[in-house]
Amino acid sequence: MDSTSYENIGNYRKSHILQVSHDHFQLNKLHHQILTKVLETAINQVSIRYGPPPSPFSFFVMGSAGRQEQSIWSDQDHGIVYQDLSEEGRSYFLTLGKEISKGLYQAGYPYCDGGIMAGNPFWCKSIFEWQEQLANWTLEASWESIRYLLIFLDARSVYGEGEYVRVLKSQIYQTINKNHLHTKLLNNTSHLKKGINVLGQLLVETHGPHTGSLNLKELGFLPYVNAVRLAAIKEKVLETSTLARLEKIHAIWISNKEREYYINQFSQLLNYRLLFCHSSDYDSGHYLPINRLSKDQTKEIKEIIKSGATLYHTVRKLLEKEDDYGDE
């Protein structure tokens, strides 16, 4: 890949994305490859202007990128943790974060609407400042701060000192379990939309550009992602992908037989998104037109959605029971 410019990297993405568009793992491998090239180019550009990084650091991604669950289109969710405590270090890494965001945008990854990017001081801090901020989030335990914790727990280091991210996540796990914050975590993820009505019919969009389509992100992915993340918090699992977390969590949550079942269901969900969603842009990649499905496929999608809801409620009951008994 020619990485002399972000435009060249973007052209490489365009020319290769269709080749892997029906294979979840190859697609996410390509996203990682493009991200790495953007990072190398951004670091080189900033180093030419301001010198090399003043201290070790880690660049990490969150959201679907952190979980390695990106579809064809993906926006930006990332941050930086660095060692240098000086004001010069802060300025340098914020500049680097902005350069990375610009590079990713030019390579085909839209900016994050919520500003969760390394060019934002909120997501670009020294390791000491990150430790302080995470401690404040767990102490405050408001709906917003809990949401930030959940976002950070999907962080995956893709460049530099990965140990920094592991240390920070371990801090979160210890504090959450010590302070019994699982109920607040549950409350932050408890609003699950129903995907099937009382007649057993899929609940599709009834107006707007995606009329007749199923919102796979809300109805399909979120129940699995949230349930497995909550169990991973309790188990202090450092892996970020839903499939890897399912492999690691203890049998107290699900039996080995159920584990294989849920792994298969979530894998099938990933496949349905790539095979049937239009993916003409970021938004459309979340919507599944059910008129493209056969009778058997419609039945399978219903089963996948039901299974996600069942998994979430199973994890919820176990966490509520443990908090009631003050376990840990």
C-alpha cells in the first residue's frame, strides 16, 4: 500500500473493500491495516513538523473498531494515553490526535459526531490524568460517566504501549466490582427495544429512508454486546470483541453448550449484516431489508434477536442477584 498520503490510503481502501465485504474477519483485518497506515503517516507528518513523540504512548480505538466488529462503513472512536506529564507533551499528543483524525477522515472514516476522538482533550490524556478521570467517573457514577466507562472498556490499543490501556481497564474493573456499580451499569444498558411483536412479526422501521428494514444495531447487536460486556466486567476479561469475551467468561454466566450457541448466533448476525444490508453509507449499513430474506432466513433472524434478548436478561438477573447479596 502506498502510504505517502491519506488520499492514497483512501484509494487503497476503496479498491480493496469489496473483495472482503462478505467476510467479517477479512474486512476487519483490512480496517486494521488501513488504520495502521494512517497512524504511521500521521506520526511521520507530526514528527517532521514538531519532532518525534516526547514520550511513550498508546493510540487506542473504541466502539465497533475496539471490538473488531466493524462493518463496511465505520466512523471514528479513538483516544490516546501517554506518559509525559508536561504541557508540551499534552500539546504534542493533541496535535497528533487531530492529525490522525484528519487522516482517517480523508481515508474514508467519518468524524465521530460525539467527539470521541484523540484530538479532543477529553480523550487524549497522560496516564496519570486518565487514572484520575476514570476514578472520578466511577466515583460520580452518573448516567453519563457510566456511559463513558462502558465506552472506554471497549478500548483496544493498536499502536504503542498497549500495557497502558490494560492497566487502566484493570483499574476500572477493580473499582466497579469493589463499589458494586453493576446495577448502574445495567441501568445504562437496560433500554432494549423489542424486535418482535406479540404476533411473532419482526418490528421494522415504519417511516423514513429505512422503511421496511430492521435496525440490526439496536435490535440485534446491542443486546449481545451489552450482555457480554457486563459479564466481562465482572470476570475482569480484558478482551474486547464480543466473540472473544464469550470464549473467556465463566460458566456461571452461560453453560459451555449455551456458549457455543451464542457464539454461533452472534457470528450469524455479523454475516447477515454483510450479506443483506445495503451498506451504501454508514447509516444504511445498520439496516436489514427483510424483503431480501427467504422464509428460513427470516426465521433465523427472529431466533437470533430472541437469543440476544434472552442472553441479556440472563446476565442481568445474575448481576442483580450478586449485587443483592453484596458479593465480592
